[in-house]
Amino acid sequence: MPAQQIPKTLNTLPENPSRRQLLLGSAGAMAAVSLLGFTPLARADAPSSLPDYAAWKEQNALIIHSANTMETKRGAIGSGVITPSDRLFIRNNLPQPSESYVADRDAWEVTFEGVNNPRTLTLGELKEMGVVSTASVLQCSGNGRAFFPHGAGGSQWSVGAAGCVMWTGVPVKTVIEALGGMKSGVKYVTSTGGEMLPDGLDPKKVMIERSVPTRALEGAMLAWSMNDEDLPLTHGGPLRMVVPGFYGVNNVKYVKKVALTENQTDAKIQATSYRIREVGKKGDPDQPSMWEMNVKSWVTAPLETAKSGRVMIYGVAFGGAKSVKQVEVSVDGGNSWKMARFLGPDLGPYAWRPFVMAADLSAGEFRIVSRATDVDGEIQPKGRIDNERGYGHNGWDDHGVTVQVG
């Protein structure tokens, strides 16, 4: 399956509806999107303050969609390569576990199966096997869902369900080698989260267990540190499976088991959820799974107004599962383009690259959009691929901003 995971055949769609209409969510969780910068509004029933487990976050930098979903505001993304931990978005499929999970981090245990010498290892033992640090984009599969006109269910993310994080941990390949290598017939790496499951429900319907192809072993790690600090419980501490270049759902939190398997897990979150399907269709294991991310970019400043004259336009761009090669910016809605330049250091193929472009703008209204290209020549498309759950949106048209210059 190619990196984008979304069938090209679904990309034959009608023109996008007017940006000046309000795009509404569904399933009782409808959220409007602003006409200028496309910053989603919080749900009417969303908490007015951060829940206790996220109280350490910078509330002014976040849009609180629910107790389990919080988005980084577009204007709070900044121009640095690494997203500050207290501004990083939050997406939880289950309630966060208790603080007991991180009371004795090194005692945390992970079971390894599908290797020639299966066993259970503590986090303390994993730390002695090897260590690497990798910068990679963490992005929810539904980032950009707010732009879908059919009202895709789920949190109405705009652009802020993403951040660039520095992870530190042990390569999964290193652990596999230490345990005698993988058994024959293995096609997937299946990670199981350690959250407490609600009583009275079928575990397969609620558990967090994801399978990714073994090609993910190229960069996969078991991470115990985020941005040079112990991995917070809020983001999966004490230990998280990190799969650079893959959507966030595959980066399983509180990982308790890593199995090398011949087949994908039959847990609902894998079998029928996080699948690309046409609007109105149900999830099915034969549909493309949300694995590798695609090439993407968006503008982070200015967002609504600017003074006439020299205007510095900022944004971020990444190649998903590949390095990003370049990014172009247009101030006339994509009729003409000018090359932007990257800011800051290149932290590797999975990290995003902040960019800037100077434009001389007179008074008036400008539609500012950006378009990234990865190292293999894949260009960020103009339009979205409509799908039931609003996944994988990387169209540059929707992700632009309308700015009044005066």
C-alpha cells in the first residue's frame, strides 16, 4: 500500500463548496468554522477549563473540544521546529489512567510476542538495550475534519491536531534482535495499550490495539521521553509506541504488549475504525487503514488581519512518511505561487519544517494558501478526498486563510 493510504480513485470530486459557508459537524457534536482563519469553535457542551489531567497545559493555546480532545490553536503553533509540550494537542480514545501508571516508571512491564524468545521486559531493562532520539510529527487521522461539508463525525479539528515532537526511546528493532529475531510469517507489528477497560463491554470493541506493517520497524521506537522530559501520563507515559511517519492512532499509549503477527488485530479500532471509506458506508477490514501520513502544509500567520506593506507569512510543512522538499505560498488563492524558505534546522525526514515567505501586500483581501512537495515529487493537492470519517485531509485549498490587509 502506498504511503498515502487513500485510494486515488476517490479523488474525482466536485469543486469544494464556498469557504464563506459554515461547515458543520455531526452526531450532536456540530462545530462551526470561522470564515477567515478557519479556527473551529468549541462545542457548546465542551468544558470551559482544562480537566485535571491536563491542567499543566497552556489553556490559552488550546481549543477544548471535550474532556478528551484539545486542539492547538493555529496561531499558537509558532515558528519553531519542536512543539512545546504544554501546547501539544490531546486526543484520547479512552479516559486517562491513574497516576499509579507513572509512580514507578522503570517497573512498567511490556510483553513481547512473535519473537523467537518471547518474554516480558521492564522499562528499566529496555533503557539498557539502546537509545535513540527522533523528531516526528504527531498528527490525528482526523486533522482537518472541520473542513468536510458532509459533517464527518468526531472532533472538529482544523489544523491543530498535530505537533512536532522529539521522542527518546529504544528502537523496536533493537528489542526484537535481543529477543532472537522475529518468527517467520510476520507481517505486522501489533501494539496493545494498557488502559483500564470499562466493565460490561466486549474488550475488542473498546481496547486500543493497532497493527502496522513491518515496514514501520524502520523508525518505530518504544519512547519513554518527550521533548527531553519523562513522557507525561497525558501523552501515554510511562511508555508509548512511536511510529514516525504514521498517524497518531498507531502511536499506542501506555503500551503493554508488542506482538509480531501474521494478521492485523481484530479489535474494532483496527478492523472497522480508522478506515478510509466513502461517505455513508460502514467500516470494513478491506478498506485502506490510516497508516502513513501524506504531504501537508498550512499557514500559521497572519490569520485575519495585517498591515499593508511587507508581510511575513509563516507556516509549517511536512512530508508525512518522507522528507518534505519544498513549500510554495500563494496570496491569490493558488493562481500564482512563490517559493518559501525553511526556518530552523532540519531534524530529519519525519519532522516538520517551519517556513516563511515575504510578500508586499497592498490594502485589500487576500486568500493565502501553501503547497508542499515531498522528496519523491508528491505535491500537496488542492482538494480533499471526501470520506465518511473526515480522515487524511491534506488539500491546500481548505487549509488556507483569508486575510484583510489595511
